[in-house]
Amino acid sequence: MTPPATRKLRKLLRAHPAAQLVCEATGGYEQPAVRACHAASVPVSVVEAGRVRHYARAHGRRAKTDPIDAAVLSAYVRAFQPAPTGGPHCPAKRPRRMVRAARPTPAKPPG
């Protein structure tokens, strides 16, 4: 997300003070929007894309277009009401490499 797009998102969200942004986890591409929301104190929920995809299939939606994706995501949010994702200081947001470093390495079996 470019800085102009981030500014546009913040402006749009300011016009809707009760808004909560919901986006799919897309390998990190969602992170600029998530950070912009956290910086603006706007609640944001990052949901698993696979769960939304299964929800869409269960409701007979197989086509993939932006308008269909938006409608499905909106319906998913109304049905499941995901909790806001923690901010940048949330322990669950630690980089994976830090979490991996804290876990012991499994021993190799002999042989």
C-alpha cells in the first residue's frame, strides 16, 4: 500500500468513526493497511483467507472477482464477527523467527 493510498484509507475511515476494517491475511500484503489502522486507532481484523474461501464455497460462490470477494467477506464478517487483531505490541505479532528461536530444536533420530 503506497503512502497516498494509506492517507486515502485513513481519510475514508475518519468519515466512519464506528468502522472496523476487515481484511484477509495475504502473506503480508495486508500489513500496510493493518499498520495504518492501528496508527489511526481504528479496529482491524485480519481473517484467514482459507476460512473465507470455504465460507464462500459453502454458499455457492465460486467466482473470484473483487466485488464478489468484497460481498463474501462482508457476509463472513456479519456471520462470525471476528475480534480485532492485536496491535504492533501484541505478543502474538512477534516475528516468526523470534518465536522459532525460542523453541528448542528437535533432536535428530540416530542412524
